[in-house]
Amino acid sequence: MTEKYVLDVAWNTIMLTMKVAAPALLATLVVGLLVSVFQAATQINEQNMVFIPKILAMTATIVVCGPWILRMLITFTIDIFKQIPQVTH
């Protein structure tokens, strides 16, 4: 097992983590921005008004993107398991 191999696995893990987290984070960011603009326009400062739409947006995004996320995680895990014999030599 070389230093380059360890760095490649670490880099691929970080990139996969960002790809998996991005849809939910972006949806939450957009909803938070829209709710903040609405609150600024109406001068309503209710905390539940921010929290509930963000949770709903994140849940909807995970439901919609769930199969894609699961497919990416399974593919990555299988690739890592396939590389185990190469690492032990």
C-alpha cells in the first residue's frame, strides 16, 4: 500500500461525501434564503418559519435523490472492497 493509494482513497472519499451532501445542502440553502427574504419583506421573525421549510426541503431532496445517493455509496463501497486484495500484498 503506497502513499499515493492512501491519498487517492482519501480524496475519493471526500469527493463522494461532497457529492452526497450537496443536493440536501443546496436545497436547504435556497429555502433558507427564500424564507429570509420573505421574513425581511414582511418583518415576521418567527423561528419556526425558517426551521420547518428547511426540514421539509431536506426531506424532499433526500427522498428524490435517495436512489442516486445510495447507488453512489454502494458503488464506492464495492470498489473499496474489490481493492482489499491489492492492499494486503
